[in-house]
Amino acid sequence: MGEKSEKVGVGFPIIVTFDHDVEDKAAVEGLLEVQAEKPAEGAWRWVSARKVIYRTKTYWQPHQKVLFTARLSQLPGNTGAKDVSRSFAVGVKNISVVNTRSHQMKVYRDGKLAKKIPISAGRGGLIRNGVDVYLTTSGVHLTMGKKPVETMTSSWMGVTDPKDPRYYKEEIPWAVRISDSGEYVHQSAGYYQFLGRSNQSHGCVRATPAGAKWFYGIAQRGDVVKITGTKRKLQWNNGWSYWQLNWTEWKKGSALKS
């Protein structure tokens, strides 16, 4: 949204999508430039013939500006194209740690503990293709967006009949998305007696009304949410979960040798 209207989190990725397949990935990648006020080592990873993603080795330093430039006019045979630039501002370093066993979420801002929030995570118990889809995924998530009210339904697991006992359709306040598989940090729709005590959700991280509203207010796209304590591992390509790959593995997706 631009540096003047939005600040992003320290895990924020740069995602470039082309309008057709890229044949010479190395040539194109060599024309993608990232300039940070507080420089950090980074690398691109191709995830398809049309999409490449930039991630730093360690998180961005907070409180700085970053400029991305695609010098596509310099690509041989592509002289009709224009260069593209985007700048963004990295804001506060928000790191949230969710422990699904102690049922607590601790939120650190610029290294200092800002708040402890009682939570309830995924209870487990629904196996699909060998995966317990009712478990919250453990790993390093990034916040991807947020809505003051999100409509959540059971259609993600194929349940659309209101007569089905597993059916639900709820308007959920203060919803911050953390994966593509439907995981959010959000206000619990009742069931407050379980917060801080047991896991009862379908996979989301439920929080108290005051805690969820506060978290929603400070959440930036690209903030880090580390979840521990479940047997279900977050896949690196589930949403913006690129930090699930170690640095050596991440760099293997680059088309450049160095």
C-alpha cells in the first residue's frame, strides 16, 4: 500500500508476479534489486514460472525504508518494458509467541514483552489425508492481512449443509490471518472459559475480546507469529510461511549461482 499508508513487519516478503512465464530466470533475477536503509543479506526463490519471492536471511531491521526495483527494461529483447519500483516502510518489530500447551500468547514489540494473552488453539481430532486439520500448525507464520469482522464457515472441510452437526457460519471479530489454510488469530466467539486452559478451536488461535482487539490494532502485514506445541507442522508454502525453510534451503530456489 506504500510507505505513507502502511508499515509492514520484519518478516515481510517481496513477491513479484509476472504476467507470463519467465524463460530465463537467471537473467530476470539479476535485474531485481533490493535496497534497504539497514542492509540485510537476502535471496530470491522461484516458486513457479511466473512468481519469485525475496526473503532476507534474518528478519528486516525495524524502523526503516526499503526500495525494490525491477530493471526489466534492461532485459535483452524486452526494451519496450518499463522499470518498476516499489518502496515500503518496516515498522515495529512485532514477534508473537503462541504456546499451545500453556495456552498463552506473548507479544514482544521491539524486543520488549508488551502483552500476555490467554488463548485456545486447535483441539485436533479431524483427520484428512493423514493430517489432523483441527490442529493449529506449529512453525513461523507471518500475518497476511486483517479484517474487523471475518465470516468463517465450515466449507473449508466440505461441510455446507446446515443440518450437518459439524456445520458452522460465524461472524468473527478482530481476525488476523496467518496462513492460507484458514488459520487466524481472532476473538473467541464465546467459550471464554477455555482461554488459557485448553485447546478447543478448529485450528485458529482464539483470544480474549480485549486481547484480540489489541492484537488486531498493532498487527502489520509481515509480523512474525511463532506457534509451538502441536504435532502438525506448518508447510513453508502455506501462505507466507517462508521462514519455515532454513537459509540454505531457501537459497536453492534461486536461479543465480551466488
